[in-house]
Amino acid sequence: MQSTEMIKPADVIDIVIRRRWYILTPLFLALILGIYYTFTAPRMYEATTLVMVEPQQVPKEFVRSVVTDDANSMLNIISQQITSRTYLERIVDDFNLMPKNRPDILIEDVIEAIKQNINIEVKRDRRGTNTFSISYKNTNPQRAMEITNALANNFIEANMIEREDQAADTNTFLEGELETVRKRLIEKEDELKGYRQRFMGELPEQLGSNLSVLQGLQNQLTAKETSLRDLKNRLAEIDSQTANSSEGVTDPNDIGSLKRKLDELLMRYTENHPDVTRLKNRIDELEKLPADGKTGQISNSPFSFKKTELLRDKSALEFQIAQLQSQIRIYQLRVEETPKREQELISLKRDYDNVDNLYKSLLKRKLESEISISMERKQKGEKYRVIDRAQIPKRPIEPDLKRIFMLTMAAGFGLGCGLAFLLEFLDSSYRRPEKVEEDFKIPVIATIPAIYPLKAVYNKRIEMGLCSLFVLLILVLIGAFSFVTLGGNDQAFDIVKKIVSI
């Protein structure tokens, strides 16, 4: 048969009838292999539960939770928690997943196998509601549903405890930090108090009062000095009057006369003047003589009593002036030291204010953490709730039965048809008279039909009957295969399995 010949539908039908065994046999074998794989391949079922993240019920303006997880880190946190060894060991114990007849299998292998079959997906809708799904695959649909619901329940229960513990840990941490800062604040208060007590009178807020007292002391000193000058003038007048009232004879050994003269010299000279020094020495020598040897005594003149009072007042004024000068020096020193104390106080006050602000901030956060703990215990904070519990899956996810059916039918028909048309292409015999006339350029005068003996006719009829039965068998296999794979549930699989077992 040449490739340039146009194949007609009748030729296709003739080829299918003539090469029927080459087409049916690959299809039958493909169906047998497909059905065998379908019934022997492990069937994996996946159950899924949906969990919603409920936001905090108390407005965040009133109570701010100390347990916060953003949406970006939620998937990582949830995945780590659900697939942690603690959670999965609990699943293994609750459902007896450790094979008793395989002592060589470790619990780590079972946990790793469970972890491989868990799938977690976080979703976020337009309203900002966060949800995530937990899926688990198992060969037993009932077990897949139970483990999926257990994973969700264990996670929600553990999350509530963990959030409460996290809030309590935060409160404990803040309490410890608050106690530490409180001790530092007390130290700063004692340091500031001690500084004020140590430099009382030199503090910046006392500068005004110090200046006022200093001005008052200077005014008093000026007044006292003025009074002292007046008093000295009056003494000089008394001495002058006493000298005029005498007979005009002055005894060189008269102590009273010598003292009056000394006062007159002191009003003109200093104490280091030679005349003043000589006169003082003379008075000291006379005062050391016995009483009967003193030729000059102060007379009991009318001015003697007045002079005694004035001398007493003079001594009092000189003592008061000395005290005022001492006090003035003290207050001047205080005024001079005030800028230095002000800088030192600013440094101490700054440190105290920093610690005080830190203490107030920690105290506010501790109060917030205590309210947050109460909110978590009453389950008024952010929590997880199952909104769609896992159900028993009706169809397996592995293997893909529809794909297996399509691949089996395509492989069977493709291989059979390809083999039939390949054999037809390699066959060089003539099937029609027209082809002989076309190739040899001679007319065909007559054709002789094939004459089969009676035995051959019987054999052909038997072969056609067997072919019909074979086609019927293939159709039954295709129907059962499609019922199992395209039916999509385990009921069809069980029905076919029961029929085959019968």
C-alpha cells in the first residue's frame, strides 16, 4: 500500500475489521493493567478543617494585648506549632500510630511521616479576617478526618494556654524590671536629697534669699561702722574735755593721760607708728608696777563714767562688726558657689528624671499586662475557632483515578490502532482490482472470490464469536473501570470489588 493513496472511511472500517485482534488485544491488556493498578495502588484521602482567627473582643483602644502576631508571621508560627514534636507525639499516642509488629520503626520515623502528610495554608479575605486550613492525608478516610480534627483541637487548646503563659511571662518580666528601676529611683532620690542637705544654702533656688541676706548684712555693717566712727569721735571729745579741765600739768607717769594721748595718736597714725609703739610700751611698764607705785590714776572726774560706757559700747560694736564681716564672707561664698551647684543639680535631676520616666512607663505597661492576662483568662482576646470541621472524604486524592482512566484508554487505543495501521502499511498485497490496473497498466478481465472450505467457514464463525465475546468483555471492563474511576467515591469501588470477589 502506497502512502500517497487516499484512505477512505470504508478503508478504515475494513482495516479495523481485518486487524481487529491487533487493536483489541493491546486495549484489553491496558485495561487489565489499569484496573490492577487502580485496585492495588494505595489510596490516600485528605480531610480538611478551616480555623478562623477571631479578633480581640475588647477594643484595642481600651486594652492592648501583650500577645501580638502579625499576619506575615502567622503561617510560620502555626506551621511550627502544629508540626512540632510535642503535638505530633500526642497524635501518635492518641491514635496508636506506632506499628506494633515493626519494632525496627522509630517514633521519629512515624512523626516525620505524619509531618509530610500535613498541609497548612493561611488565607486573608478582603475584610481582613484571617483564616487557615489544616489538611491531613491518610489511607484511611476515617482516620484522616479524626487526625485532622485532633490537630485543630490540640492547636487551639495549646494556643490558649500558650497565650496565657506568654502574657504571664511578660507580666513577670515587667515586674522584675519595675522592681529594679524602683531601686534605682530610690537611689537617685537619696542621692538628690543628700546633695541638697550637704549644700543647703548654696542651692540655685536660694540665690535670691542669699543675695537679700547679703545686702542686709552689708547695710548692717555700714551702719555699725558709722556708729563706731561716731563713738570714737565722742571718746576723743571726752578726752579733750578732760585734758582742758585739768590744771594743765601732766604727769608723765599718769596712765590716764598716756592712754588719752595714745587714742589721739591712733586717730592719726596706725598701730605700727613709732610714737604709738613707744607709748604702748610705756603704758605696759606703768601697769606692771605695784599699785602704790603708780603715780597716775584715772581721776574720778565727771567724764570718767561716760568714757567707761563709751568704751564698753565701742568693744561691743567692734565685736558685732567682726561677726557681720564673718557672715558676709559666708554668704559671699554661697553666692559664688551657686552656679557650680546649679550645674551639679541639673546633672543629678536629669538622671533622676530619666529613671522616673522609665519607672512610670514600666508601671503603665505592667498595669496593661495585668489587664491583658485577665482578658486572656476570660478568652476575650484574639483566639482561634473551628468554623468548618473535617468530614470523612468521599474520594481519594491519590491516585488520580480519572487521569488513570484517560491514560489507560488512550494507551490501549493508541497502541492497538498504531500497531494495526503499521501492519497495514507494511502489507504489499492488493485488495482492489483498481489498484492492480493502476500499478500494471492492464485491465482486469475477471475476479475470482475467495472460496473457503466448510471447516474454514466454521473456524471463521467461531473466531467471530470469540471476537464478539472479547469485545463484550472489553466493554464490560471499560464500564466497570469508568464506574470505579469516574464515579468518584468509595461505594463504586466497593461494589466492583464485591462483584469481582464473587
